[in-house]
Amino acid sequence: MKIHVTDIKEKPLQRVTEEAVEEFPSLVEMKEAAECDFLAPVRLEVTITREYDHIRVQGQVGTAVRLSCSRCLADYETDISSAFTIFYTPTSGELLDEEIELTEEDLVSAGYEGDEIDLAPVVAEQIIMAIPLKPLCKEECLGLCSNCGADLNVAPCECERAAVNLKFSALQNLKIEK
């Protein structure tokens, strides 16, 4: 989604749109790498406001995804969403060669050139950050048996699992004579 800066007047501008996942290269890469499967288009609701020397874009982004549980490996579907605020300021296009320390304000700021702001990178970034690093089908997921691989959410397995502390397993057969 692109915003024309000249369209932003004194009153806030509101936009609601849905974009296909294929419009976001980083999301397509995630899909091709089988990290997740996108089940719905990306929905974006934004309010754009001109403030002093910058443009504030405040919004909500969301979609539906299919993930694989990191404990039991079962596929499950979930909705993800993220709220964001980004401040855009005009830039001259110069790149700095020196290292600079970023402030908290720099983390929610971006620059734009010309009369157009492309929201696609921000939208893709928000979706990626909303996807859990360790997805769980449910919070109380029991996972798989470490011996036989049975799904413990379905039924308890028949393996004999004695509680062994691996830290001290080398000392298990140690005999001390007095």
C-alpha cells in the first residue's frame, strides 16, 4: 500500500485495505521456507496524520496463518495481528557511513523520499514479528514422548520412563567403599 503525501491534509486520513500475501516478498520467503502458511490476505487498517515535520501512521495489521506446533508437530491455524505506530520524515536520500546509536524514537521512525510512502515493508515486518518464535497449538500441549515419539496429547504412551537426571547419570553405578 502506498500513500501519497499530497493527499494528507489537516484532517486524518483513514484507509482499510486487504493485500495478497504475494505482494510482500519477505512473507513469500517465509511461505516457501515452510515456516508458515498464510491462509488469508493481509488486512491493514491505518490512520495517517500530518504532524509538525513528520507524518504519523498508526494502524493494525493482521492475517490468518497455519503453523506447526514446536512440541507435538501438529499443524494448527491461528489469527495474528499487530498494532503499530511509525513516524515518517522526509529524507534527502543520503546514507551515513558512520555508526550511530539508535534511540527509542529511531526505532519507530522511518524516512521517505518524494511524495510517496510505501507501507509494504512496515506491514511485512509487523506480520513477521507477530508470528511466534516457538508456536504452540495450545498452552498446555504435552508434546511427543522422547522414547517412542507418541503424541502425549492424544493418549499416554506405554513407555517405561524412569526419571533420570542426566547430569548425574555417570555416577549411577558408582560404589564408594568405606
